[in-house]
Amino acid sequence: MEKLSIRDLELSGKRVFVRVDFNVPLEQGRVGDDTRIRETLPTLRLARERGARLVLASHLGRPKGKPDPKYSLRPVAGRLADLLGAAVEFAADCVGAEPEAKSRALGNGSVLLLENVRYHREEEANDEAFSRQLAALCDGLFVCDAFGSAHRAHASVVGITRFVRQSAAGLLMERELAYLGKTLSAPERPFVAVLGGAKVSDKIEVVENLMKIADAILIGGGMAYTFFKARGIAVGKSIVETDKIELASRVLSDARGRNFRLLLPVDHVVGAEFRADTQKRTIPIGEMPNGWMGLDIGPQTVQRFSAEIAGAKTIVWNGPMGVFEMPAFAHGTLEIAKAIAAATSRGATSIVGGGDSVAAVQQAGLADKISHLSTGGGASLEFLAGKKLPGVEALTDKAS
């Protein structure tokens, strides 16, 4: 990797500011899903073993620049202590006298978790004075292990790097960049991308960039219907982004002109209403009953997509194939998860990103059968779209 890693830092006896992604769901004052906390444990353990004094910062939810008890990280401190098997101090703010005093009192291997950085509107504004205050809590060493926030030019991700001596990637950040970087720069072929979700607008830049790199792109989910509309196919009440029809038409034309394999569903499961218990039918694309809507890919599409995945050596998946949160329309998404896991067991490299796709893999009990589950939905999409991530760019370059 071209950026400094936490492995490259002299940590012993030093206060190290670590930006983590503890934006976890809270249920009745307890952490509902601790996946994001677990993902950063290797970084924290390495730092503690090397005698670092850890000052951890994260955002949680959208408190709109002011304190809000429902977005407090205090419950996270308790869960982190359980997982680490060590005491975790908590500061009721992320800047000011209390965190400064608590950070100075840390011993080697000790951990302090700061309160939600988004309690201050200066965080999202990437404010210089606020960035300096954060940097004052460490001894010139910053580690970013929050890949999920790397596409945000915020104070605790980017601003702080201007006021420390060295800024390095944590082990989770390093792993994300290694997998995604290799996918874009030197993928083992065939390289197949599977894209779903509701909106074309979320992924159009990814489609355009991956058409230059991948061997095939399989498109399912709600976003497929904007492409169908662009081809003049009846879509009933299916989700369509009317302002993106022309763009979808251009992408289809570009794919045809370059003989690129851009595959859309051939059949789908349609429903009379957007309800879990609605009437449903499985029909070919183009035979949509008036007023009905597409809610999942059909069995022929599952078969066709699975065959493409089976022959791949590199697979990237982001976005469900249907309304995954309704069990009646989750089948297509779960089948794609199985196909990707099977290909991985035969030697393919698989990267799954996006909340619903990762949830599908976990629900199917296949998480350990995937090469890499990406923790950053928006960040991984921007990376795959070929964009520079501010939180990565701000890290210190390795000496050549």
C-alpha cells in the first residue's frame, strides 16, 4: 500500500488518535449489532500490544451538530470493553478539558472512547480549529480505521491529519484498500460485478467505471427498471428514476457499441402492491400487468446470473436483487449470495458491500464463505466509481 500503515508507526508510550466507525444500531441503550466494533478489534489489539495509549473517536447517527442522548456512544464503550477484555474510559465530549485530562492520564495499552464527534457541527464542516482540538488529544499520531467514513472530508477523518506528524491506515482500512484496490487495478479474470438496489443514481458512476474494467455487469433490483424503461419496456408501477432514463439509455447504447456484457433480468416476481402479503406472480420481463410492480428477480434470471458468477474469478456485489426486507421477495438476493459463496469456495475472490447485500450473506449463514465483506457502503461505491476518497488521500505517503 502506498500509504503508511499502523504497522509502520512507533506506538509505545504514545497517545494515538484512532478514527473508528462505531456507527452501530442502538436498541434500548444497548448495541444491537456489534459487527463494526468487532471489525476494528485487530487494529486496537495490535496498538495495545505495542504500548499505545488509545484515544478513539467515531460518529453515530445524525445528531445535527448538537448533543442528543439517543446518539451517545456511551453504550458502545461498554460493549467495546467486553469485546476487548479491557477497561474502556469514556469522555462525555470529544474536545475540551475533560477529554484532554483523560487522554493525558492514559497508561500504555489503555483505551479512551470520546463522545460522538457529530455533537459538534464543526465535525462535518471540517473546521480547522475543531481539527486542532482533536489533534491536541494525541502525540502527533493519527490512525484511520473508518473506511466507511473515508469518503467524507470531515474533521476527525481529514482535518486532523493537518495537525499531526503521521497519519496511517488501520488494519481494517488496509484490508479494504487491498481488496478493492486489486479489484480495480489487477483483477483476476473473468471479473463479474453484480449491482442491485433501488436507484440507478446511486450506482450509475460505478456502472460506467466498471464497464472499463469488468468482463460483465449483472443488474438487478429496482435500478433495473430504469434501464427497462429506457428500452421502452412496460414496467407498471415499478420504481423508475425518470430523470435518469436518458442516462440509462446512453449506458445501454455504450454497452452495445463496445460489445460489453451488461445483463438485465429476463424474468421477475411482480406484486400488486408494495406489501409483504400482496398477490404475486412470476412472469417474463415485458409482460407486466397494469399497475403491478417488480419486486424480485425471477428463477430464470437467478439461473442466468448464477451461471455468470460460477465462471468468475473476481466478483464484486453491491445491492439486493429485490425487496430483500420482505421474505416473499428475498429469494433472488439469497440465491445470488449462495452463488457467490459457491464460486468463492472454488477459488474466486469475492467482495460484498452495502448493508442489504452483507445482511443477505449473513442471513444465509455464508459470511465466512466470502473473501471480504466491505464495511463501507458509500465509500466502497465511490472507490469502485474510480473516485479518490478524502480520508485515504489525507494519509501520509510511504517513503519511496
